[in-house]
Amino acid sequence: MIPPQKCAEELSVSEFTIHRWIREKKIRAVKLSSRCTRIIGDSLAEYLETAARA
């Protein structure tokens, strides 16, 4: 499980973009508390593969 901040850094996008992808259900995430969200790694990999093919 990956924190949104780390994901944004690795992909060179803003943290806002990561949270937008979560809201749009492009990637799956788990909300551990009101201030703690973690991205499911497999979900991110699937999204990136799909985006690369488009």
C-alpha cells in the first residue's frame, strides 16, 4: 500500500491529481482514517498499464 504523496512523487504528478484519480475510481485506495489514505499497488499498476495503451 502506497501513500498518495509517494505515488505523486514517483509519477511526477501532483498529489491533487492522485486524489482526483481516487475520486474518479481510476485507482483504488483504502482510507485508514480521516487523514490517512493508502493506494492499492495492483490498482495503480493496472491504471498505468491501461493509460500507457491509450
